[in-house]
Amino acid sequence: MELRKPKSTPRGKLTFAETSDPFDEYIYRLSNVVFSGTTQFQRVLIADTYNWGRILALNEVIQSSEDDEALYHEMLVQPAMLYHANPHNVLIIGGGEGATLREVLVHRSVQSVTMVDIDQELVELCRTYLVSWHRGAFDDPRVRLIYEEGRNFIEHDQNQYDVVIIDVVDMLDNNSPAQSLYTKQFYQKLCQRFSKEAIVVIQGLEFSHLDYEGHTALFRTLKTIFSEVHSYRVHIPSFFSSWGFLIASEWLNPADWTAQQLDTLIEERLGSQWLEHVTGDFFKSALTLCKEQRSLLLQPGPILEDGVPFLPPPETPRLKPAHMQFPIFPEA
């Protein structure tokens, strides 16, 4: 529970420093360290904070916080699940906390969910210490848990899926095994696992007019495979950022759906009590990008490919006069 009166906070020096940004550090005061250690694949910290509740951090980067994980996971999962007319079989790649799984399983139409995560030790830690995230979802009989690298799984799997959710860590670290899950070649193989009218949704990294290179590269990459690719974003408080998502298919244009249609689907499939954040209006607003974001998505640049290091394109100079004379009137 958050402490609303900072004066009552103990003066201990238990802290966690997030260093995902090469220039800045974000320091979190911790009230308790639940787990700190290293799995075969990554460094793991599960701790209790004063402002965000319990957090999960991997390699010194916060992945999820108790106080706003529902916002992230609802926005990742629910649009694709609601847009699909009848999702029976769902594939999740990543999603170790179990919250992505939770949001999928609430749909009564779902008959099976395959969750593929490379790190079994991490999943077991989340099962033990992040109960409010998964709420017992791992024990649902519809769930098939597979501990394998996601790319390898796709190359050997023979099943067909209605909705695919990619919920893995950021891909810009060249040493990350997740990088192979963002390339053109991966999505070409993934399409072979699609049922008719399948939808894929991907956590799309930070996306604002100040931090966009990874998101726009992923957008361009998906456009080489899918006829419909749409970007949306929401501010995640514990990430200190506007976070991007991408939804892709051969048929879905979210702009064709009204907020009322989405609200009707939510009521029919999930009832009025399940979702904490997503409504038709809220999701439609997330699809609305500012002028500069729209421009950035349309700029040419590299796509993500196997064996090719990601190099962001040079920044477009912003040509603004150093001094302006007011009042300013539009040119005739």
C-alpha cells in the first residue's frame, strides 16, 4: 500500500537504480527485497516500493509494477482479443508474470492458450511472488506452458492461432535473445501459424516524439508483411514514458470501429466489472497520435532483419528560427 505521507517513510537507504537510459538514472526507494538473483538468462529483482507497489525488474530495468500493470496488460491484450470475432486458440510469446495470460483467459471463447517463455526460473519466481499479477492463471487447464526460445518454437510448431501476443523485453540490446522476435524473417514465419483473420499484437517499446526509433523501425518492418499495421500508445506511470503497441493483420483497421461498438463487445464478453482501464473511448484515444508522431511513422528508415544490427536513422533536423517576432500569422 502506498504511503501518502512522505514524512512517515523510514529513512533507510535500500534503493534500486534503473539504468535503462544511457544518460539518466531513476532511483526507487525500496521497503523490502523479495528476491534478488540471476537466472540462466537475466538478472531478476522483485521488490516492494513505496510509490509503485511490488515491482519486477530484469537487468536493472522495471518490467512491471503492481500499481499499473493492469493498464499495460489490458492495453496489450484486450484490443486484439475484442476485435477478433471468436478467439479460440491464443499464443503468447513472453509474458512471464502471467498477467498477459490472465487477460486472455477471461474470454470465455478461449479454448487453449500456449505461453512460450525462454526463462522457466523467472516464470516460477513470478508464479510464487507475483500472485496479484497472474491470479492463478498458470493453473488454468486451458494453458500449455512451454519453456523455449520463441523463435525456435515458431519454426517447429504446427498449430494455428487466432491471436498472437508478443510480450518480450526490448529488442535494441544486441545481446538479447528477444531480438530475433522482432525481425521481418520472424514475422514471415509467424504468419504460417495464423488461422483465418488472425491478429498479432506486439509491445512496441517507448513511443513519443522524443523516443521513437525502435517503435518506428518495428512499424516499418511489420508493414513489409501485413497490409494493416496500426500504432497506439498509452502513458505507463512506472515506465516514465509513453509506451507503444502495434496491432497487425490482413484485415483489421481499428478506425472502422466506433467506441460504442467496443463498449458493447466489452459488456458482452467481459461484463462491466473486469477491466480497470480500457473502454471504447479510451482505446480510440490511444490510436490518436500527435502530428509529429504521425510524421515519424511515415519517414523512411531501416527495417529489422536477421543478422543486421539495428542502427537508427539520423535524426531529422528541426528547422525552427532561433528568434520569432510576435504576433505570428499564417501565410496567406
